[in-house]
Amino acid sequence: MIEHSALSILLGGFIGAILALTGAGGGILAVPVLVFGLDLSMAQAAPVGLLAVGLSAGVGAVLGLRDGVVRYRAAILVAVAGIVVAPLGLYIAQRVPNPPLALGFSLVLLYVCVRILRKASVDLLREEIAPRAEVMPCLLNAARGRLRWTLPCARALAFTGLFSGLLSGLLGVGGGFVIVPALTRCTNLEIKSITATSLAVIAIVSMGSVTTAALTGTLDWQAGITFGAGSVMGLIGARQIAHRLAGPRLQQAFAVVGMVAALMLGGHALLR
């Protein structure tokens, strides 16, 4: 029992460090780590992963609020939309057999990692083209330091929340790999503000999904508490060195690790 708890803390610390070093999308590795490291099913791993990612994201969001880079109105809109549909994803996850659910997760993980790998390669070549501000639905008012709220802006943020919330409940992911690209595409916020706002959304939506899982009795509290505690410690520790290690090369390494995890998870699902 003690060895199992120690392993859970250690694995949680790894996920927390990944979050700190690679950004909001790093938590997608939590479910594969729980499946292979703690021998949980997809349905068991999803809420435990969400608890850990939510706690870690909450720490990052609080630090972002302290620095004044969280766009909290946008975060609330995206989070509310996500909370509405997250229980639906959780409901579906509890009724889908483990192999197809694991296979679906592996495909999503593979897609995300391919995107991260391509973006990191572009960043290394310095060929990234900035999007045109005039086609963005959500623009920052430079004088007030707030987003200009329009119907297209609210619609884009709401759809982002709905999609990320569904994935949150269904696959046990925070949704940063959806939220960060969406905010990059539809706003002209700086990347540090996008990341901090995404972390705020992830924290709120994850805790909503975790609450639903707890009320329905599908959350393994022992694994959740130890894994979550480890993730918070890992995030806080890795933040001290993140500025020295973070960058395209690290993103590429994360993408390769994620692709290997996706192939392992997919192969495991097909062979069972």
C-alpha cells in the first residue's frame, strides 16, 4: 500500500513537471501514466487525472492572477460552457467499454502530439506567421487592457468551452490542447496570458468533472489524492527551472514521448 502511494506521488510529480515545462497541454499524459503506471482502467484513470491536472492548473492560474495576465471574464465564459457538457462526457465514458475508449484517447493524443511536433519544428525554423488581427473575433482593447466583447467573440469562446468540456469528461483531459490553440487563433493575447487563462479554465472545468465523478462514486480517492499531491509538488518544483528548459526542443521531446504513449495505449486496447 505504501509503495503504491509512493509510486502514485512520483508519477503525479512527473505530470506536474510536464505541465510546468510544456504548458497547459502537458496534462494529457496523465491518463496513459495512470493506465500503465497504476494499472487503472480508462474510466478509473479519467477522474484521477482530472483531479491532478485541475489542482496543478489551479496553482498556475492563481500565480497568473497574481501577475495580472489571466483574462478572467473569458476564462469564466469558456469554463461555464465546459462545465455544462463535461457531465455528458463523463456519462458516456462510464458506459463505453475500456478498449474503444482507450483507442479513442490514443488517437486524440497522437493528433495532439503531431500538432505540437509540427509547431515546435516551425518555431525552430522561425517561419511562424502571425495571424492577421483583423480576422480575430476577440481583440484586446489596449487602452483598457480587456477584450472587446462582441457576439462572434462570445460565440468562439463558448464553442471552445463546449468542446474542451466534452473531452474533459469523456477522456479525462484538461483540454489545454484545445483551449490554447483556440485562444491563439481567436484572440490577440500574449502567449503568457493565453496560457494563464487556459490554466484557469482547466482548473474550473476539471474540478466540475471531478465533483460529478465524486458524486457518482467513480473517483478513486486514494489514487486521486496521492497523484494530485504529487502533481502539485512537481509543478511547483519544475517552475523554478522552466524558464531555462522550456522551448521548441523540449516541446519536440514531449511530442515524441506522447506519440510513444499513444501507440502503446492504442496497441494495448487492440490486443485486449
